[in-house]
Amino acid sequence: MASRTYDRTLECGCMYSADGGGGLMPCDYGYGCGKKVTRGAYTFKCGDESKSGKIQLCKECKEQPKKCEEAHKKWYKTKDYKKYCEEVQERNQ
């Protein structure tokens, strides 16, 4: 069985690996964190499906995709990103 080491962790929580051609473990899957949330008289677990079929998310989980996008854009402009790309090529020749 192959193993993968995650070398980089971005501010948002996404992790990148230079093994196996490079890889990403995203921090946001859109399924919620599972914590209890109260809105008015209604209490639910973040990630539960509402009666209308929509997934109910807490404020932090709703904001996570934006934080993730900003972290990626910031990282792509760094020397570390260039070094990461070189590591991917070097490890996978």
C-alpha cells in the first residue's frame, strides 16, 4: 500500500503532498463540522439536511470556501509554491 506525506499546510487547513505526482487534501468538503447550532427556536447539527433538502451549515463552515480560495491564491504567489512544484517533479521522475 502506498503512503502519502503531506508537506504543506495552508492557512485555511488544506494540505498538499509532493508525493505521487502531487496531491491535495482539501479542508472544506461542504458537509459541515457537526457542531450544534441554534437559529431562533431551531437547533440542528452543522451538516444536517433541512426539510427542504439543503445542508444546514454554521457561519464558520459557510465562510470556509472563501478563506480557502484566498489562502490558495496567496500561496501560489510565494517562493514556497515554486519550491513545492520542483519537489513534485523531483520526487516523481
